[in-house]
Amino acid sequence: MSARRTYPIALAHGIARFDFLTESFNLKSRSLFGDVYDKVLLYLANSGVTVVQDSLHYFRGIQSFLKADGFDARHTRVGFATSLANRAGDLRAQVDQILQETKAGKVHIIAHSMGGLDARAMIARLDMADKIASLTTIGTPHFGTSYADWQLKNGGSNVIELVGKAIDLNGFADLTREACQKFNDSVRESEAANGVYYQTYAASEAREAILVFLQLAWDIIKKEEGDNDGLVSLTSQAWQAEIAGAGGKRKKIVQKKFPVAADHLNEVGWWDLNELHGAKTLLSLGARERYENSVREVYRDIARDLRDRYPL
């Protein structure tokens, strides 16, 4: 573990986070039992028993993996599927809390899926550029996704209106290609001029390796936009090489390929059975552990690179 330090890292999740029940349970347990839970974990750790607290988190095992390498990594929590504007506001409150707790001058944000749009909106629209050192997006639909277009044209808007009486689902409409184009146009000047370091990671997999629940979306996106991760095309994830403002300001965007073949779920550390191909692979011991660890190492490498760029 290196003694070098950098700004704290905020992990920003995507829309409709699938771990919301376990996360809500953990938060409720802490509110009911106070620091008892933490004391039990400390006792177990002192007794030689390691408990991975984030093994069922949206970012599966990633926070603990980064902490083991010396990074101050923090989870954030925004609205389940609320609008981009609401989610950006939630994220701003979370970032301000991290800055207050750590006394740091800035944070690095590593964002997955819509979390990247949340962060971009927060930085550009909510006067947060001076508090953000860098934004790394993974699997983010910067240009939207044709799957959102397809869903809204095939009854999705009716579902949003119906279910919206109980759960705010307006965030899905912010992921269409038209909505993202309007968003990009609206923040272009601000993004071109600010001092935030932006980089994107784009991932994809062959259809047979995609999580079965994402294969319909993969088919739709493949036809409309080409290779994708089951929810977002490579082109949309990569964003663009440069942002040019009308006033002459220009911003380079560092575009990288996610070094592990991954679908949208895999990108945050979750393995699925479709990663296995053939009888020999099925018999391979530790396939899941090796795969999930390879994804965590991507996040670690991102964090190490940011530490080199922004040492404290």
C-alpha cells in the first residue's frame, strides 16, 4: 500500500440501482442500532475475521478494494429513478458532505451509467466545478441510448406515468438520445471552460456473454448503434474526443476502452453465468472471483492514475 494520498473518491451509481433493498436495510439498521454494527465489525476484524461490507453493494466490493490500496473511497446515494436535475442535486449534497467530512479541497468522481450524467449536470449546472478534480465515467450514455427510445415508444411512457404516482421514474426519459443531445448542448460552454479532468471508459461484450436480461436491449442497440454493453453503445459511452465552446474554449476528453470484456452489470463488479462458455470453463474453480477481481483492478488502476495526477 502506498503512503501517497490524493483527493477522496466518490462512487456515483446509475439509475434504478438494483441493490436498493439491501442498501435501505443497512441504512435502517444503522439508524436503529447506532454504532453497534460498526463495533461488531471492528471486533471481528480485531479477531482476524474479515467482513466485506460492500459485497452486495451496487459497486460490488469496489470501495473496500480501493480502501485496501490506501484510497478514501466513498459511496454516494441519489434518487432511485428521479430526473437528471433531481439526481444532480442529490449528488451535490453528497459531494459537499464528503468534502465536509474529509476537509479535502476537491473530490474525484468515478461514475457508472447515469451517474456520469448526474455528475456532469452537477458540475456544469450547480456551480461545482471548483470542487471536482476529475470525472471518470464508465458505461455512461453521454449520447443517450436507443433502448430508452424504444422503451418510451413501446409503452414505457405509460408505465412511467402510472407507476409515477408511487415512484418517480422520470429519469428514464432523460436517457433518450434526443434528451441527451439537448443536455449536451446546454452544458457545452460550461464543460469546455471548466478545469475538471474528464475521461470515459467504454465496454462491450458479444451477445452470448451478455446477461440474459439485457440481451433484448443488446439486440435493439446493436441494430441502431452497433456494439454495446447491453444498455449503452460504445459510441455513446466514449462521448467525444473534444468539447469546443463557442467562445473558443476547448476541452480534451480522454477516451479509453474498458480493459475487461463486460456488460453493463459486469462494469460495477458483478459476475454472471453468461461469462462462462463451454463445459471446461464451467469446471474452472474460482472463475467468478477472478473475473470480479479483474474488474476491481480496473477501478484501482483508475484511482492510482488519478493519485499520480493529483498527489497531496
